[in-house]
Amino acid sequence: MISIKTGFLLSIFALWLAPLYLHSENLIASDILQDCYGNGDINGDGSVRSVSDLFYFESFLYKCGPPPPESINADLNSDCIGNIADFSLLQCFVVTGASCFDSYPVPTCCRVRLIRYHAPGDLNKNGEINILDLIALLSYLYKNGPIPEPLWIADVNANGVCNIVDVAYLTGYIYKDGPAPQCSPQ
Ligand SMILES: [Ca+2]
Ligand SMILES: [Ca+2]
Ligand SMILES: [Ca+2]
């Protein structure tokens, strides 16, 4: 049973959250209403949803390959992000030939955020580089924590070894405007 006092506090909290929630919903809706569409031409060669698009996307997501020239074409599920979920949809289309998208061309935001699955420095693969990745690196190096998968994403200075220098490099990037983690796929 929730006491009156707790209920009151929860209501205040909900009222405080509501405008934030509504605001983010509006942002996404207005962005999509701008009539932007993606076509799955990941490598920008004019041919859409082809095997070469699949290879290009795979290279970007997993091996630090170059990003799609037009990021808007990499979002196939209309969530305004180009990531492994979209890769799966493209794979479905290329392999089965079936229409794996809800609609085509795909309505999306005019600005699509691209997120690699294997990104240097993003050890926990959540699309951001922050203190959690630093903790994962320290845990791997000094506390028998899980081995980063693949290991090269933890070699953030791309010198071929993962050690305390990478800890300093990642700390510098997160807290001191240091250089960004580098790609070193092996
Ligand atoms: Ca997407
Ligand atoms: Ca992360
Ligand atoms: Ca290193």
C-alpha cells in the first residue's frame, strides 16, 4: 500500500517528467514529418539494397570501415539510427528477397545517427563512450573482468597492445578533450 506522502511525491515526480517525455516525442514526430526517406543505398553507388551495400554496411559496423556517405539511407526501421538492427533488415532483404521493411522507401529523420557495433572505446557496446567503458577496461586489465569483444576495441590508441596507456588515453578522451579512440581492427 502506497502511503499518501509517497503517492504525493510520486505525482510530483510524474508531473516533472511529463513535459520532458512529451517534448522528446514531439521532437521525433516533427523530425519524421519533414519527408525524409532512406533507400538502403549504403555505399552510395546508386544501386540500392544490393549485396555490395550489405558488405559495406558490415565493414562499417564491425570493422571500422568508412561510414555510409548518406547516413539517411542506413536507417531501415525508422528509428533515426543506423545500426545493426538495420543491418539485419538489409541482410533479410538481400538473402530472402522478401520485403523486410514496413514500407519502402523508408521514412526516417533527416539526420540519422550512425552507430558502429564494434567501435573503439565503446567496450559495453551501448553506442556511447563514457565512464562505464573506462570501468570495463580497468576491470579487464586489472580484475580479470570480461575480455572486450573484439579485443581491438579496447586498444584505443591503436598501437597493437591493450594496457595502461589505453586507460590513460581513454581517460583523456572522456575527461580532458583528448583525441578520440582510434580504429585498429585485427
Ligand atoms: Ca534504424
Ligand atoms: Ca559504451
Ligand atoms: Ca593500445
